[in-house]
Amino acid sequence: MNFLQNLFGGPDLEEYLVKDAVIIDVRTRGEFQMGHGDKAINIPLDEVQRNLEKIRQKNKPVIACCASGNRSGSAANFLKAQGIDAVNGGSWQNVQRALMAHKS
């Protein structure tokens, strides 16, 4: 990812979607139930560490999302530190838009 893309455009989610990335929504269960993107699985941020092996066993890159990008940034950084190819997708709506564009 180049500097300008990182600064202005965020990660290239298409690159991760092509790799069939797992989309992990790290919002609370209540937030997730109010609405979430297609294919997203809910692992609240405070449960990511406990579910590390479950995530690792998927053997796929990860797109983390939340409401604004803050919690998903923490999750993506943690997963990267554990050797998992992870990216902060920002808000779940942003990831959903990327997923819809990927499908078309």
C-alpha cells in the first residue's frame, strides 16, 4: 500500500476481498445485531485475543471493521502482531460498500 493511498484512501480492500478475506466485525454483539455487513462474523474487540486460534485456523487474511475504524484498528494491529495478515477496513459500512463493488 503506498503512502498516499494509506493517507487518503485507506487500505485497498479489494486486494483482501480477492484473497477471500474473513471479515471480522469487532463491535459489541448489540451493535452487530442492529446491522452488519454481508459475510461479517462478530467477534467483539474484547474477545479477539480469546478467539485468536479460531481466527488463525481460518488460514485467510482478515478485514477488521467496527463503527468508525478505531476498534477495528486496534484489532488489526493486534492480529498483525500475532502474524496474521490483517487490515483495518474502517466502518462496517465502508467494508460493505467494498464488498458490493467487488461482487459487481
